[in-house]
Amino acid sequence: MPGTSPDQDTDTPDSTESERTPYPPALIATAVALPIALLIGVVVAAVVALRSPVDREPLALGPIPAPAATGTACATLIPALPADLGDRTRSTLVDPVPPATVAWQLPEGGEPIVLRCGLDRPLEFDRASTLQIVNGVQWFEVRDDAAATATWFAVDRETYIALTVPDGSGPTSLQAVSDTITAQLPAQPIDPGELPN
């Protein structure tokens, strides 16, 4: 084209480019905040889902002789027991539910901790028995190595109360149940059986 040299740039800078205004700060903040909020929401939902108890199958427990299960001591104790024992929560029991019986399990199920109230004096409990005092309650232990459990009998209340605990459960359940027994039922003199001949 006449009057122009080949070295001259025929394109002129767009005058509007230098006049462009940056994006509004509110728009930038929203664009940054939305993905972060979404990520936080996903993380929170995952944590809540992991902490929510898994639907466990109802627990079937067979009956055992408990002549005082409908007495006032058990009627006082059972409603006062804690909903949780450490990591374990109260289990739903299959009907017919043995009277004055409560169980707790881990969220994924497994071996329960079982409390039964109103039992007869355990046959093994005699004058030579060793007792352990936990938070004001005198307990007598009966081991079941085949089942890998220990059953602790509270022997100093109006009725006998048994707490069966799987091995490796720790002391929390015995301590929490002892606290409830101490708060709800007055202590009484122990009544061990006679020594075997």
C-alpha cells in the first residue's frame, strides 16, 4: 500500500484493551469461595457419614433365670443406665426381650456388653470368694475362657446384677455401671454362699 513501509505494523493496539476494568472484587471472591465451600461441604458430609452409627442387626439374647427382674431394684436401675458405654451404644434387642436386660455394642456390631438385673446369687460366690470394689460397688468375677468373656456380679445390692464383658473391652463399662448402681441402689451386706465341702 502506497505511503507505508513494509516494516510498519499496520495493526494498532486496541484502544479498549487498556481501558478494560478488572473484574469486580465481589465476583473474584465468589469465584474463589465457591469451590472452597464445596470442598468443605464434601469433607463435612464425609465426616458425618463416618460418625453416624451403622444400622446394626437387632441382638438376640436368650433368657436366664432372673426371679427379681421385675422387682423395684431393677425397675430403678434399668432406666438410669447410660445410653453409651465408651464407644458402645445401646443395642436393640430381639423380642421377646429378657426382662431387666440391656446390651451395648460397637457401631459395627460384634460381641456385646450385657447387663442383667434380678439374678440369683451365682453358685461360685462363697465365703472364700475374692471381691473387687469399683466406684463403691463390690463385684465378684466369673471368667468364661471359652467365650473370652468375664461376668462381673454386683453382690452388695438388693438383687444380683451381672455385667458380661468381652475380653479387651477395658474398664470403662464396669466403672460407668458401678457409678449408676451406686447412685440408684443402696449398698447392703453381702450374703455369700457356704464353702463347698
